[in-house]
Amino acid sequence: MLSIKILSTRIDNITLSDALSLTDNFLADGKSHQIITANPLMIFEAHKNDASLKTCPELVSGLKNIFDTAALVIPESAGVHWAAKFLKTPLSEKIPGIDFMIFLMKYAQQKNYSVFFLGAKEEVIKKAADEIKKKFPELKIAGFHNGYFRETGNEQDVISQIKSSGAEILFAGLSTPFQEIWLNKNLEKLGVKIAMGVGGSFDVLSGNLRRAPKWMIDRDIEWIFRVAQQPWRILRIIKLFSFALKILKEKIRLICEKFYV
């Protein structure tokens, strides 16, 4: 599997078809695998995290290392593809995390694999499970739990619940990069074959939020629709300018390296 680096962070150059083939292997080999759906803010956080490690390693965990050791890092957003293209390492395909999640659930239904849903508020995750069951009536839902176990102090109970459920696939809709760090830390304890962070997907799958029309998704302006529904997301958009600036600096560094080394 070919990979590229964006701000020294690994991104797999893979198509949806190839990604699904890999997950088929993951489910068959008896090991535990983490799948990351990478967006620009996650890459930016991994870059900052890696820089912090060099000066103060005892304060932070290695988010970049989590990317490096994951079984699969999917390029899920237009921003990642723009950065890759701008740095002359173009990616084959954009794979939105929610789309990949839906494909995996469809595949799990066909192959009789069971899934567990973790994340969001209690009423949201329950509604999402109900709506998913309507869409995939034969899908084995081993269980679900809200994403507020840190606040209630029952993290170990949640881990035990997931493991005892016998689920083979875990979809964790927690905040990023917390979900990536948490899954990496607890992967072997969870007893699942695939653990994938899905961010706010449960809000969409529950019907609480609408997804952007296909024409907006195809034109890479889905973010406008998201901000219209959740104005607080404008803060994330502002952070994207920092990401773009880092990419520009990296481009300049690569040009200078080419001509002066």
C-alpha cells in the first residue's frame, strides 16, 4: 500500500475499492486494527503534537505516531487532497468518513459481522442505532453507548461492555483527536477487529443534522452547509488557514531543498 506524507504525517494513497478489500483482510486475520479518517485539522494537530514531543515529550502522546502505526489512514476531505496536490503528491481518491462507515455497515450486514456504536449524546446514539437498523435491517448491532464516559468516570465499564458484546467492528464518534488517541490506547482491550473514528457521523445518521446535497459534496463546499447548521464550526474553518499556511511553508521548504541541496 502506497502512502504519502503531509507535514510528516502519513496518509494512505488508496481508493475506496482497495480500502474495502483491506478491511476484508482485517476482519479475517484475527488481529485488531485501527482505521483513521484524516482531515486537515487532524494532520495539523499531529504536526503540532510531533513538534511538542521534541521539546517536552513527557507532556504529550505521539499523535503522529498513532497515524504511523494505524492499519489504514484514509484521506477523507477536500483539504487533504488539496494539500497533497499542492505538494506534488496527489491522492487517488477522496473517501468521506461517513461514506466509508456506511459501506462498512453494508458489508458487515452481508457478511454477518457485528458492530458497536460509541459516541454522541445518549438520545442521539440511540436514535442513530434505530435509523441505521431501518437502513440495514439485517445488521447485527451488538450494542451502543454514549460518548460521555469520561465525565461519568465509567471508562473501564464501557471498554468491558464493548469487549463482552463480541462486536467485530467499533465505530467511535468522539471528538478528534481524542478518538484516535483513545482507540490507539485501548485497541487491544476492546476485543474488536476494526476500530474506526467517525467524528460527528452519528449526528447525521440519527437525522439530527442533515448532510450537504451531493452537488455541494462533489464541489468540495460541504463545509458551507455544515457551518450553516452549526455556526460554531466557523472556528474550525479559521484553523484551516493555519493548516494552509503550514502547507505553503512546506512547499517553499521543498523548493529550496530542491535547488540548494
